[in-house]
Amino acid sequence: MPKTLVAGALGVVGRANVEYLGAHTDWDIVALSRRRPDFESRAQFVSADLLDSASLRAALRGHGGFTQVVFAALHEQPSLVAGWTEADHIRVNLAMLKNLLDIVEETSPELRHFALMHGGKAYGVHLGPPPLVPSRETDPRPMPPNFYYDQEDFLRERQRGKAWHWTIFRPPAVCGFAVGSPMNTILCVGIYAAISRELGIALRFPGAPGHLKDACDARLLARAVHWACETTSARNEIFNVANGDAFLWEQVFPAIAGVFGMACDMPHQMSLARVMADKSAVWDGIVKKYGLRPYKLADLVPSWEYADFTFRYRQTPYESIQSTIKIRQAGFADCIDTQTMFVEQLQALQAARILPR
């Protein structure tokens, strides 16, 4: 029976992979995370710190035999956006990958596939407008530091002559549910809408209009990961994977407002990091009023800095689109309308009593 190790199992990407595999009874799943799960799963959760090699080795003792690894673990600096170009950001993320692969190779001669999660920063979107639109997997590397390329180079060299293969995925903004993720677009949008409604305010897009971009549903990404595991054309390849369309934030906000039965007004640029700083009590009231699960605002959105970045607050909007031609030609053609994705995911969070109806 195939056996998958998911590292970073409670993040947006990791959780989607655990849930996808959980629906397939022909897979064994070990989920690696420093926190315990807050949802039902048939996966076996193991708590360990990827930076502590001895702790990691002890935690995985008796859990060998992995045929696939999904590496969705990510370390973010406290400064988040600014931290993406800090040397320590590179050092820590590379060390986590190396520590895990060292142990997996020792304990799992059955290993056949290693899936590594990267993203749009491979094209320098964190530095400014990408030089080529759409961005393709063959584009030149942007100015370092960038831990994606340190990890890629390490993985390429480590795999030489081995029986296992790797696939690197570069999704744009991944949308899915996770508690405590500093880059959780769907919760930022949903909580901002819910608080606006509670205050009697129409929903307004708070960023710079005209930023044409794409996104990736975490559920679609999970399907792509497991397609690659079983597909020879995905061996030792890098793939962009996205929903398949492009969107403008200001044009999907009316549909988001519709999920909450509220009005949507003209965009108004404002920093969510600033205006949400004093809204913890408002959120506590929403939780009590609607009988939601008792998460604090800081539990769900530890930082609003990523929201300001992805909405391009006080920044010049630009086109940021990734070509998905390569992965389609390789055989993975799944897609979803991005507006539909937002509506479905917000409704799922309402059904799970994370967001109010």
C-alpha cells in the first residue's frame, strides 16, 4: 500500500493534501506538524521540529516505508514580507528540507516521489513586477536570496542516481483553510468581510485596483501532487499549477460580499494591518453571536501584512500570471473558476463554523 509523509501538514497546502489522501482508503498517511490537528482525520499525526534533526529522527522512528513525501513545510520570518530576502530565511528553509530528506532516505528505500512546494516568488513577484508575462518554468532566476532555488539545487543534486524522483510545484497564491497560517488569503478575505458586516459597513476592496493575477485552489494543488506521484512525465520536472484563469480582486469582491449577504461598495485603499489591529473584540463578539468555533482573531490571522501585500496596498498594480501550459501538456488539466473557488471555500468555512453565515 502506498504511504505518504506530509510535512507541514497543518498549513494551507499540507492540510489539503492530508484531506485529499484521507478520502482515498488505499493510502497510508503520516502527517508531520508541530501542532495537533483540529479536525478529524485518519492520518497519523506526528509532532516534531524539522530544524531539530535529533527530535525529528526520534519522532519518525517506526514510521519508515514512505513511498511519497509531500514537503509543504515553510518557515516565515517575523517580518514576513521583508523576511523573504533575509539570509536566515534561506538557511532555515534549506535546513528543514535537508533534515527530513536525510531521515527519509535512511528509513524508506521504497521512496519513489518527493513533491516540493514553491510558488510565485520563483519569478520574483516579491521584488516587483515579473519580467515576463506569463511566467514560465524556463524563465531566468530572479535576484537572490531566494530559498526556492537553494532547495531546488539541493534536491537536484541529492536525487542524482537515485530510484526516487522529484516534482517541484509553483502555484500562485494558494487558497485553502489553515489555522495560524501567516499567508491565508481565504481567511483574510472572509474575516474582513464578516467584521465589515458586523460594523454595518459595506464590503470594499482595500487594495490597488487593476492588479491582474491568478490563484490556486489548495484542493486542485493536492490533486496535482498526487497526479505527479504516479506520472512518468512529471519526474524531475517543475510545474506551474493554477486555477486556469486570471482575475482582478475588485471584480470578485461582489461575489464575496454575496456569500455574507452584504452590500459591496467602491474600492477604498486601506491597510488591513492597520485597521484590523483593534478588531479582536469585534471578532470575539461575532464568535459568541453566531456560535462559531472559539478561535481568537490572532489564531486565524496572525498577521495582516500578507493581505496588504497580495491586495497591493499602496503599490503599483501589475500583471502577475503564470503559464500552466507545461503541466497541461504533461497530462494534468484540472481547473476551476477562481470566483467559484472563493465562494465555495467561504461557504465551506461557514459550514465548519469558522466564519458566520
